[in-house]
Amino acid sequence: RMLHQKCRQGLYPSSNIMRFAVLEEKVPWTVDYPEYKPVAYTAPVVKGKPWADLEINECTFKPKWNTVDDKVNRKSFTGDYVVNVDGYPLNPVGRTGVAGRGLLGRWGPNHAADPIVTRWKRDNVGIVIVNEHTRKPVLQFVAIQRRDSGEWAIPGGMVDLNEAISTTLMREFMEEALNFLEMNDADRKTLQDSIKEFFTKGDEVYKGYVDDPRNTDNAWMETVAKNFHDEENDVVGKLALKAGDDARNVRWMDINKEINLYANHSEFIKKTVLRRNAHW
Ligand code: RP5
Ligand code: MG
Ligand code: MG
């Protein structure tokens, strides 16, 4: 697989921690690199949080790696990861230039889910727009602008303890793209009832490691990305989008090969395009 790009250069996000510069050929752990001395960093915001692990050397912390450990899913989609002699799980892709957990709560895999909600781009009388060069219909997806990095992204989020992935997908979409958290109970109920069915029919487009800028040598993001398609533009297409929670903006974004998104989200979007035979 492609080695990670977005988590091995420059400053670690929201910090003044510089990553140890790792050349492409030095990324795999199998390549000997005795000079490699990354800084160990765990962001202050992570420490003591209920959603976060304790320090590895804390005697009450007894994680069971590579298993679902008392509701915490410590299994990786990439297969069994290695735990080093000091008890730290190792990033399955390789070196990132920083040790510790950084901004991530869990040592090892941190599981997320990404809802890719799509529709066909239409003109003002409702005719689907076809690209003149590829002669394929143009797809749009609901993109959010992340508060942390300002980059546009799929409105994904972390899978809560014991939460079904199908629940995370719909919940994160409602929170980030429909401002669910700021609604009253009646509006929440109306909204949920109108999209519940829609969110039962998703196609899995990606499952695995995410090239997330927050990844470290000992903690990394993994996701399940599912596509939910509004063929007639009459389910999500007729709702008013409103950014909420960790999203600063939201919009229907036209999809083509020029899109530049957070982490490796463009890769998940491309897989969606291929599956729907849309313009790229
Ligand atoms: C990415 O971070 C995932 O693909 C998902 O989109 C997101 C989850 O983290 P938060 O949005 O909760 O920060 O790696
Ligand atoms: Mg969220
Ligand atoms: Mg999010």
C-alpha cells in the first residue's frame, strides 16, 4: 500500500512539536534506522479524558492489544500490529517522526467512520450535468470544513465506545452537516425520521488505515467509509445543510480529480466515483 504522506513532516498539528524528518525509504520499521529519535508527545488535552487511555507505564493500564478489549476496539483492519519491547504499539505503516499519542486518545488504532453522502449535480431545471470531456455525470458530496485544520473533509468522526458503525455514520453526519446538536427534541426527531431509511443503504467504499495528520508512531486513525447516494435528490438533497460541532462550514462539493481534502479522503471519494461511474 501507499506509505503515509500527511503524517510524517513538519509540525505536529496544534503544537510546536517538530516531527523527526523521515525519508520515504526510512518509513518501514523493517528498515534499520539507528539515528531515528522522535520526540514523544501526547497533547495536554488528551490527558485524563474519559475517552482516552492512560499512559502505557501506568500500572492500572492493562490493554489487551489486537482484540476488542472491554468495549475498546483495539483491533486493526490492517491485521495484527506489533507491540515493541517497551509496550508501545507500532504504527502499521511505519515511522511518522513523532512518538506518543499526540492528539489521539487511544494507543494503537483509533476507529472512525466516514459518511460519504452523494447526489448528481443538476442544472436549475433539474437536469443532471454531464462533463463534456468524460461524458460522465458529475457527482457531488457533502463536504465539511474542519475547525482544526481548515481543510475540507468528509464529515466523519470517532466511533464511540460500544457504538455500531452504522450509528456513528448517521450521527456524525447529523452533528457536522445538519447541526443536530443544537436542535430541540422535536426537530431532532423529525430529522432522524426523515433520513433513517436513507442511512440503512450504504455501500462500503473503504476500510482501513487513514493517512491522518494526527497519526504518530504509536497511535493512528482507521476508518470505515460508506457511500449513501441520494439518486433523486429528494432525501438529504432537500434538507438545509448547516455546519455544527467540529465543522466550520458545510456544502455540496462538486467531485473531480482536482479536489484536495483532509488526510486521504480524496482516495475514498475516488473509490466512490468509480463505483458510481461518475466524472473524475
Ligand atoms: C479522519 O478523522 C477520519 O477519516 C475521520 O474523518 C476523522 C475523525 O476524526 P474527528 O473528525 O472526530 O476529529 O482520520
Ligand atoms: Mg464529529
Ligand atoms: Mg469529525
